[in-house]
Amino acid sequence: MSADEAEVIAALVELHRGLERQGPGDDLFSDMILDRLPPLRSDGEIADLGCGTGAASVLLAQRFSRPVLCVDTSEDFLHELADRAAKAGVDSLTTTMCADMGGLDPHEHQFALIWSEGAAYNLTFDGALRAWRPLLPNGGLAVVSEMSWFGQVRPTEAAAFWAEAYPAMAGEEENIAAAERHGFTTLFTERLPTRAWWTNYYNPLLTRLTDHEGTRSPAIRAAITEIRHEIDLFRSYSGYYGYSFYVLEAA
């Protein structure tokens, strides 16, 4: 990682520090997804990959009463996760690991369920599924959310932004095809409701950006500008793209 990349990551961590979520999501929506899953294999842990501060990790531990491996590259986020798990009474079920979520050894880790919310883009959706399929025995499940186009109409302003911010962003049909290429069957997909973006992520984040407006850090100032642009685009074009949850079974 270059010094510039490290500075950008540090700025984003600082702007997201203390937030309930580091990306769009909603516990009630996650519960609905979990309600629709087939029974988990009796063997294997659960993994929350790219877990951030553990909103999903705690939910998974409470829901299944099974060990959850929580993997992220930010020590700061993992410390917050450990505090959150302790307050929720599930610290005995959650183990944090500061590691590359794309580099887990399948000889050491086999999971009944992989959950990854808003993090697969770090590897690209295709790259994430390629890395994670070996971590699942046949019948293992993966729930992966991914920024996706909802159709073939892609407004010019939004398309230009995401071509720069996330060139690998694809449509839902393309992502389903990618899952099948990597040895998964798609059980179903669901789109994260727009309200979850605002209530649980963008509105709290906007407050945080305002708190940092007087910063002297060029990296944080640049991150604030980029995030505000992203939010403005979503306000205008949320009907065309967003997070789709892909619920997959290892075949």
C-alpha cells in the first residue's frame, strides 16, 4: 500500500469512527434476509468479512448462538466491535481478526455462513467470490451485498462517478452470472431499501462531516468533498443503483 492510499484509508476511518455503521444497512432488513435462509450446516463457524465495527457481527452471534469470526483491516474498528459485542453479551461468540478478508486459508477456515455487507467491492464482487468459495463446503451459504446497477438505464452523471470510484460495478444480472461462474447457486436477491441508506448511514455521516469541516488535514478535506458528492448523487439517482444482497449457496 502506498503512502497516499494509507492516508486516504486513515481519513475514511477517522470520518467513520464511532458511527453505528460504516456503510448502508438495517438490522430489520438483515433479519428478513436471515429469516429466508435455509438451515445452516451443523458444522462450521460464521464469518463476517469486512465487518467494520460489528453491526452485523453482533446480530449474527445473537441470531445463531454460534462463533462468529469478524475480519477487518482496521484495528480501530475491531476495538469498537469488541466493545459492542461485550455490551451485547456476545463477546464469547465473537473473535476479531485484523487481516485481509481475501486472504483467508481454506485449510484453516471452513464456514457454514459467510456474511459480507458493503465490503466485497474492496476485492471486486468477482474477486470476492473467487476468494471465498474455497472457504465454504458444498451447502455453505454466503450473503454478500454489492453496489449494483438496477437496470440498463444508467444516468450519465452517476455512471461517470462510479466509473471512476468503482469501475467494476456491474448490474444484478451480471453479478448473478459471476456467482454461478464461481460455483454458487443464487437463492434470491434483495435490494437494500433507500431509507436504510439515509437513516442508518448517510444522515449520521453528514453530521460527522460537518463536525470535521474545520480540519487542516488535506486528506480528510478531500474525503469530505468526495463523500458529499456521492451523497448528492444518491439523492438524485437512488432509483438506478444501490446495494443488492446476493444470497448464495455453494454448489
